[in-house]
Amino acid sequence: MRPFPLARLALPALLALAGGGCFPTYPPPVVGYPGNIYLSWTFAGASCAQTPSVSTVTVTIPNDPVPVVPNVFPCAAGNPPSTLAIYNFNPGSYVVNLTAQDSGGTVIFTGSATVVVNGDAYATITLTPVGGGSPAVYLSWGFDTPVGTSYPPCTDLTSTDPDRMDSVAVYVDGASTAAQAYDCNAGTGTAQVTLPALTPGNHTLQLVAYQDGLPDAFAQTDPVQVTVAASGPTSQTLTFHWLVGGVGVAWTYPSSSACTTGGVASVTVTFAGQGGYASAGNACATPVVPFKRLPAPSAGGASYALGVAALGATGTTPVYSGSVPSVTIRPGVFYDGTSATLVTVPLN
């Protein structure tokens, strides 16, 4: 009866650090299990550095009942000069399957090989793009430099920030339906996402950034034409232009004792009109409430009526209130801590 260990232990064997042919001694080989499998991988012949859309690689050996633990690795773990070592195999043939995921967890490359163990075995597996070998298109994005510091953050869908910009949708060739949606931060900085397979030739791409569940887009790119080559992957970086703006809101009271003996329990600030939103439950003496995502779809901006209500303990009847009939919000201009982006409302 074969005495299987609890799991196949795997870790990167850093040849560049340990010296050629020298591998880490942890975890140590177990007596009676003479073979280790050393894996490397490429992506249609390209390295991890040449394929920045790949974030992680998952290793499975389906015809071996012993699981590989851990089995998800950073791309460079199996990309020369590093080699991934999986320890302790009996002699025999093993099917090794690899999947490569982008930063959003989508599988974008797959590969497989049969490895024969009779002592140590070595294999370099070439992964190919998902989608029947269609050439891959990698996307990344950035944003026009905003004015101010209080602008919607680019986050993923797990963020709880009420002003988050958590999603990016890609539209292909003028379609009215998105081809795919991603977490907003999945394609920022050096990260890349992968488009659904496109036929070789010219295509038009446009991105829209938004918060899932809200009706108005926060930013969008211009339509950009890309040429998908049949011979290999295509990369494209697009720049978002803001469709929202913001402002800081402050207020003053007619009495200096309003926040001590004046009966104010909380303050609600509301922007009326299309796409406006409110901030409720603010403390009486809150210095500034920044609004980060008021729709401003044109260069001239949009105007909103602003109301502030200082509420009593019941939370319904204002103790003090005030309003400004028209506040202009311009795209890409947000509260920056100065009077130029601050509206102060006198309360009575």
C-alpha cells in the first residue's frame, strides 16, 4: 500500500540565490519518495516580465490523489531563473496542468504536460491564451490628473467606501452592451486585464468607470482604435476623462453655542437635482464635508441646489437650516482644502 503524504509540498527553488543545481532543503524529501518535479513556464514563449497581465499561476496534478499545497503562485515562481519544486513522487507518469490568472482572477492562459518521474524530473510548460489560440489583448488604464484631493477612489468591488469607483466596463466596436467588466483597480499602475478574444484586425475600444448600482458614469475614455495582430499579444493603455466633480461643504451657525446648548444632534447636507446625493449624520461641528461624485458631464459643468439642515435629537425637524440656490460642479475639479473649492452655507 502506497503511504501517501498529506500533501505535495511545493515552493519556489531560487536557483539564482542558491546556486545552480542547489535547491532549498525545506521541505526535506521524505525517505521512500525519490522523485521531485521541477516546473518552469512561459506564455506562448514569453516570460512573466513580457506578460504583465499574468498575476498568478495555479498548479494541479489530476491523476495524483495527493493535492499540491500550496498550489497558487506568483508568476515569477516558475519563470526562469526561478523554478517551482514539487516534492516526493513515486516513479510514474504525472499530468501537470497549469492555469494563469490575471489580477481579477480570470483564467487567461492554460497549459499541460505529462511528466515522467524516475528520480527528479524537469519540465517547462508553454501556456497558450484561453479562447482557442486567439491573440490576447491586454488593457491597462489611468485617469486625467484631477484638481484637488477629494476625488472618487478607484477600488475593487469589495470596498465599502460610499464614494468608491469600483468597476470598469469595456465596449468593443461601438456596441451598446459591455463586452466585459472588471474591478476598477485591476488595470491600474502596472496591472493589466485581458479582453475577451477578438478577431485579428482593427477594433475600437472604449472604457467606462462607474460604481456598481449607480446610474451615472464617473469617467470614460475616448474611443481608441487598436490593431489585434494574429502573431501575438497586443497591449493598450487608455486614459479616463472625468465625468464627475466635487466640492467641500461647510456651514456656520447664528449662535456660537449651537453645538453645545443649541440642540443640534446631527447635520444633513443634500445636493438636489439630477444625480445629486446627500451626506447625513454629520457631527454638529464638522469642519467640511467633501462631495466626490457629482455628475458633471460637460466641460461647462452642472449646477445644483445645495441645502444644509442641522437636525435636533428626533432627526426630523431642523433646528437650523440654510441653502445655496446654485453651485457649479466642473468635471475633474474636486475639493482641495482651499476656499476656491469650498462652499460655506450660513444657517439660520
